[in-house]
Amino acid sequence: MVQDQQDNTAIGPLQMSERRRLAAFMTVIIAVVLEVADSTIVNTALPAIRQALGASPAAMQWIVAGYLVALGSLLLLGGRLGDALGHSRVFLWGVGGFVLASALCGLAQDATQLVLARIVQGAAGAFMAPQTMALVQLLYTPLERVTKLAYFGVIVGSAAIIGPIAGGLLIELDLFGLGWRTIFLINLPIGLGAIILGRMVLPQAEQLVEPRIDPFGALIFCCAFGGLLYAFIQGADRGWDLMLAALAAIVTILLALGWRRAKARRAAGLPSIIEPALFRIATFGWATCAGFAFSAGSIGFLLVFAVALQQGLGLSALQTALVHIPFGGGVMLGVGLLVPRLLPRMGKSLPLLGGVLMIAATAAVLAMIAEGIGGGIALLAALALAGIGMGTVSGPLGPIVVAHIAREHAGTASATFRTAQQIGGALGIALVGAAYFSVAASDAASSRAGAIPAAFMVAALLLLAVAGVARLPRDLFGTPAANRG
């Protein structure tokens, strides 16, 4: 049963030396960067991958979305396993699987192999990612966590932007003649270093709760979401009428089955894959909904932006990476400077304004690309404003989500929020990608024209995120009783 109370009622942080605590925190940060950056690092590499492997538009979407599907579908299971078996143990398992899957991605010989390897990579990330915030919960007191979670916001936001930039730079460097493969193979030394360091400094794994998990519920969840994405991504090739009819039937059956199973397990006192009691905490529920829609809009935008610059305007991977810099700078400014200073005074008004700013700025960026503008002050300024908007929305959501979650449910709560983000991102790839590729082809003119329908889809998704933020209580970090839904 989820306790609707503040963390300061839970047990204190684990007793460790400050030096070891810092090393453990840095290990967690390395894993966060790997997992987040790999969700976007392929964006600038997609045209090179398409040329090298003969990937279709649908395959290009699956290379990005397949990672997010596996990650989002299994995060809840990963969170439960961390709560049950120990966060350090499951974290190291996840990092090891991530390294192996990255090697498979780098060795892929065709688009199908790459998609399958990306799915394995996402699955490994699902066991690694939920443990990161939970380990911070174990390492630090509630007051100390405020600063550490602020670092998380900066790093997560920056890693998502660094991904496309790093991808472009690695392709341009063409280390050892490996081309696009280096964007995956670079994970091997970093991941292995994290495993070695983690085994030395992470707290000993402890069984926190009785290990009762629901793998079949996770499978139902995965199949329902995979069917949803399959319909949206393959609809253009297979026929929308058939795909949407199949979607309606499959998802309805699976959701009904999942709902009945969850109800029966709760009646028997067993945990279900989703913990409904979390959503009775308004700060958690509405921030999670906002994170879902915001991730859909922002990740969909980044995909189309990177592809349209190269296919529509003829920019190289390096030039595309450099154009991302103002956006990344804006994100870091928003998360690192504006959020710590303005969130305590403005409350939810800050992410509300940030969402509106991002809607306007992303629409302006895609409209300029449609007009053939791939550089200049106007485009760079619009990108910087879009980044500030992203930072001032994404930065506050993490602390808001965990504001009133008891520590013993940290893994599950973290996994639920991350699941919403990853599912949103995958759905954004499908929806924004479908809007873009319904017009865009391999020629430059159509690739530019596809930016317009994509802009409308991005704006609609971000507007839903703004609506979710608007439903948050005024007192974001007050007493739990004031935040009941």
C-alpha cells in the first residue's frame, strides 16, 4: 500500500563515507547519461544509417521508437525488481545488458538487426534506469536530495540534447572507419567503467520489500503499447483502415485483460504492474500526465528536426549537430538557472509559461525549415527559446513527481514516471513521424514540406502537456494532504 506521506518519515540515508557516496552518485550519473543520450543519439545518424543499411522511413522510426518501446514497457517491472532484489544489484545487471546490446547495435548488418538490437538495448535500460533515482533516495537525506535531484534535471535535460550533437560529431570523426556505428560502440568503455566502479562503491543490495512482481502484467502492457505503435508507424505502408481497426481490437482486448488482472491481484493483496494509489497524489498524477505529453512533443520534434535539416536542407551530420547547440544551451539555462531561482516563487506558472514558449518556438523552427532556412540568427534564436521552454517544463517535473512519495516506493514511482516519459516519447516518434513522413520522401522539397504537418502535431502534444501542468495544485511542495487528487 502506497503511503501518501513525505519522505522524511522514511529511514535515514545509508551510512557511507562522503567520498564513497560521491563516487556512487557519479556512477549513477554515468548510467543516466548513457540511457538518456541513447534515446536521441541516433537522430542525427538516421540519414547515414538509412543510406548504409537501406532503411525505410518506417524502419527509421522503429530504430528510435523500438528502444523507447522496450524501455517504457519494462520500466515498471524494472522498478519492482529493484524494490524487491536491491537497487544496486539490478542496476549493475542493467548496465551489463546495456553494454552487450550496444555492441549488437554497432555490429548490425541490416535495419532489422539494428531494430532488434535497439529493442534489447531499451530492455536493458529498463532495468538500469529506475534504480538511479532510487539509489539517490538511499544515499541522501531529503534535504540533500533537493540539490542532487536538481543535478539530475540538468544532466537528464542536457543528455537528451547532447545525444544528437554527439552523434553528429562521432559520425564526422569516423573513428577507425566505423561511421555511424561509433554512436553505439562508444557505450562499451563507458559502461564497463561504470560496472567496475559500481561494484566497488554502490551500497550493498538489500531486499527492501517482498519480491512479488507481475511479469505477465508487464507482458500485457508491452503488447498493448507495441500494437499501438505498430499501427501508427506501419499505417502508411499497410493501409490506415486495416491498421486502425486491428489497433482498436488488440488494444481494447489487452487493456481489458490487464485491468481485470490488476483488479484481481489487488483484491488478493498482490502488487500489479501499475500502482493506482500513486495517482491519488495530485503532484504525482498530473506531473506524470504532463511528462507523458511533453516527452511525446519534444522527442517527436527532435527526430523531425534532425532528419529535415539533413534530407531537406542538405546539412551534414556535423552541421546538424552544431545547429542543435543553441537548443541545448537553452535547456541548460532553463534547468540549471531559471528553475532553481524561479520555481519556488512562481510555482506551476513557470512550467506553464515554458510550455507555451516551446509551442511557439518549435512551430517557428519547423516553419523556417519548411521555407528552406537552415541557419541564421532567427533560427538559432528560436531554437534557444525552444530549449529554454523545454528546460523550464522538464526541470520541475522530476522533483514534483517525487515530492510526496515514501522512500520504500521510490523505485516504483520513479519507474512509473519514466515509463510515462518513454511511452510518450515513442508515441511522439510515431505520431510526429507519421505526420512528417506522410509528406516527406527522399527528395529535399518534400522533406522540407513535411515539417509543416509535423509542427502541428508537435504543437498539439505540447498543448496537452500544458493542460496537465495547469491541473497541478498551487502548493507543489506543501503537505501531502494538500496534494490529494
